[in-house]
Amino acid sequence: MLSLSRQQRSVLLGSFLGWSLDGYDLVLMLLVIPLISKLFFPTSNLTLSLLATFAAYVVTLVMRPVGGAIFGNFGDKIGRKKTMMITIIGFSAATFSTGLLPTWDMVGVLAPVLLVALRFTQGFFAGGEWGSGAVITMETAPKSSRGLLSGILQSGYNFGFMMASIVYFFVYAALPESQFIDIGWRIMFFTGIIPGLIALFVRYRMEESEAWLEKFRQKKIERAPLRKIFSDKENRRRFFLALVITTGLMYAYYTTMGFYPTFLQNYVNVAKSEVPTLMIVATITSFFGQIFAGYLSQIIGRKKTLMVFAISAIIIAIPALYGLYHAASFYSRSLYTVILIFAATSGFGPIPAFLSERFSTEVRNSASGFVYNGGLLIGSWAPLIAVTILPHGENLVPVLLGINVIIGSAILLIGAKINPETKDAEIK
């Protein structure tokens, strides 16, 4: 089933590595938020400090739809490969530069200004990363393997998540907390340049999508793909229907994986040294869960797969979080983590295939990138909402967070029901 040509393997690897860097950067920020929040937003109120730092994090996510739209536009006009070269360079430079940022004690109010500006830039380039990589991979993939390759590509984000958790584990274990706050978190961001350089090399050697080249040779390249998406009734309808799915997925994901390090460190009675280990458990679960969901979607369809995971998350969210909140051992916390993360995040697996199958080649990059990142306009606020509503030390914590997961999963379920099946669609 995975008998791929050299070109197909090259495209998959180049896209996978870029998406891995995205996950790597974002989880580094999530992992260090509880420790460095006071470095950039000093206040005696922990909740306010966390809120301010999460706001800087959310800026990255909110900028993604803009990047997705602009770079998607480039991808449809000048090609997927050229656009991917630009995004990976900008993305890698922004990740590396985060480690160079001065803190509040060094430059005062300029520190949070620079942090927000850099996260702003990061989100812009990151927004263009997913669309071009997903589209060129699906346009190159054999139809019979599209679902599985979709899951493998999407799992790249969790691979980056996993690598960041491992780096955090070793850096945090090697340095006292005082040194980690001084230099450890900087080292973590510096290491982000490595997967970026590897991805750049792979992308330089890979070839452009044949589907796009065929349109280019026929002189059928759309010069204003964004305008065509919103001016054409059918494209506009497909865009907004698909946006419901990505909104639900993003909200559930950032309520669970996106908020998980902070939930463990600030709301659950867990030693800080255990947090990176549990994060590795969570990311491995999501990694294999998304591959499985992609494979499953090739058998039962994208629509049914999304519905299965949405219903599962609705049913188990509160029990799993309640069990995690009250668990007395690492093994029981790991078990509840696996159950929760598998149900709440695996649904992303079929999304690269689903979005690529919903739109034509002329607007596919713009539409897919904008729809995927557009889900963050609401979904990215989940961690901020969680910090705001969760009381400290109360039994309502798992219930309130579980309701947040249910909201995202319910939106996903509605989105899956109102969208058509695309498994047998031709990508042309």
C-alpha cells in the first residue's frame, strides 16, 4: 500500500519535516509558558501572567489564517514548491530568534513587545506552511494511499511535539530550574533551526506537483484564487462548510494538547519532572492516533471517521479528565492521557486528504490553507478560555475543561454531518 516513488517519498518527507517544525516550535512555547511567563510579563498574579503569555502564544495562532491565505495564494499562482521554500526559511528564522529575545529585566516593556512581534511573524509563516505541504503531498499521493498518507503527514505535527518534549526533558533534567529560566529555554528554541535546515534541503531537491504543472502548461493558473473562492457560490459554500470541521478540531485540540502542559503544572498535583514524560505519552498517542484515523478514513470514509472521533471525545472527555485530575500514580495518569488524547486529537488524520479533495487545483492551496488555519480564529482561544474559567483546587476543574472539549467535539460532529464524503474524489 505504501509503494511510493522517489518523488512521492521526497514530497512526503519535505512536507512532514516542515509540519514537524511547526509542532516543535509551538510545543516549546507551551512547555515553557509556566516557567518563563514572568520573564516577559512580570506580575504577582500567576493567572494574569499566564493569560498574558498565552495571549502572546495565541497571536501566533490567530496570524495563521492570514499566512494561510497569502501563502496559499502564492502556492496557487507560483507553485507549491517555491512557496514551501519561503515559508520554511521564515519559519525557522523566527523559531531560532525566539531564543535571542531579551527579558523584562533587560529591556523592560520592550521585551513583551518583541515577543509578540516575533510570534506574530512566526504565525504568518507557519500559516503558509501547512497548506502548501498538505496540498502537494495529496496531489502527488496515489489515490489508494491518500488517507494513510494524510494521517502520516498530519502526524508530523505530533512528531515535532514529541521531539520538543524529549528536548525539554533532557534540558530540564540537565539544568537547575534557575539556569533553565536563564538559558535553558533559549537553548530549546535554538535547536529548532535543525529540522528547518533539513526540510529546506529536502524541499530544494523535490519536484513540483504534477497537478499544478499541468494547469500551468494549460495556462489555467488562477490569478486571483482568493477572490475566486469567495466570488464563486460553490467554492464559498465548500469553504464555510469545511471551516466548521477545522474549528471544532482546533478547539478540542487546543483544549487538550494545547493546554495540557499548563493543566498538569498548575491544576494537577504532578511533579514538574513528570510533565515532559506525560507530554511524550500524549504526543505519541496523538501521533499514532492520527495515522490510524487517516488509514481508517481510507476504509470507511473521511466523514464517518470524523464522526467516530467526535462522538468518542464527547462521551469520554469528562470521565477521562476527572480520572486524570484525581489519579494517584504516573501509570494511571498515563492511561487517562492516552484515552483523552486519542479521542480528542486523532480526528485531524484525514484532514489533508479531505480538504485537498474538496477544492480544485486552481484554488486548492489557498482554500485548504485558509480553511485549516481559519479554524484557529475560534479554536486558538481555548487555552485562554480554560485559564479564565478554571478555579484553582476545585473539583469543578475537570468538568469545566471537559465541557470545553465537548464543545469543540460537538462542532466537529456538526461539521462532519453537513459535509459530503470525499474519499472517492479525483484530485485534478
